[in-house]
Amino acid sequence: MPRIFLITGVMAAGKSTVSQTLAERLPRSVHVRGDTFRRFIVNGREEMTQTPSPEAERQMRLRHELGATTARRYFEAGFNVVYQDVILGEDVVFVAGLLRDLPLQVVVLCPSPEVVAQREATRGKTGYVDWTVPQLDASLRDETPRIGYWLDTSDLTVEQTVDRILALEETETTS
């Protein structure tokens, strides 16, 4: 039976790489990248900052709704879905709630801030403009409800991380 994996964590936690590798190891699978919905906005996009505008918050909520709806539709078509995005704080409860009636596994990648900073320094893109790694990490650890499987990937390879995710036997859902 198909499943939906919701993969979240801070920027440079490894979400994209882990999610793509996980999707490649699942039969009949898709990888939904939440950031794609942000990039669809050509004019009028407002980025999330430490003090986001109401419009930035509205656009983030829309992005999460579009991601969850897309994940649902692929699931309903018989696909395993790996949906990844930066979903922190109460937003993780909101998004999980949108998918609560499906076999959902929430996975929070939470490598140490030092590892995230090292990964950020070697990436071809820069995610940390308005935030520092410690600030976003604190938001993850202090403000995000402890639902799903929290996995410290500081000392794990991508393959080891995917192995751990696939080893999860029980589907965790939230209500």
C-alpha cells in the first residue's frame, strides 16, 4: 500500500537529497518539492523572514496547502509520495492534519547546527539570508511539536538516513 512521507527540517538539513533518494528506492513514487510552489509566484512573492508580513505568512500557508494537496492527489493515484519542505513550528501540525486520513509518516531531519552550517557552506545556493543556522535550528527544536520521527543525521550518510526511514514499521499520524 502506498504511503506519504513528509520530510521536514531546517535549510541544508539534507531534505532534498534524502527525499530524492527515498523516492528512488520506493516503487511507483513521486517527490513533491514544497519550494516549487514558492517559485511559481512571479510577481508579489513575499519571503519568510524572522518577522514575516501577513502576506508572507499567507503565502507560506498556501504553499503548504498546495504541497499537501499535490501529495494527496498523487497518493490517490497509487503513488508513494515523498513531500519535502521547510515546515516548522505549528505548521507541521497543520500540514500533517491536512493528510491525517492517509498513511502518513512525518520525518524531521535534525542534524546539529554545526553540521548544517558546514553543509550550507558547501552548497551551490544560499538559504540563510535573514536567519542564522542557530536561529532556525532553535525554531525547529524549541517551537516545533514533537510529532513523527526526529532523526539526527549529523553522522549518517544519505543512504543510512533513507535506510532508517524505510525501517520505520508503524505509520505515525497526528490529529
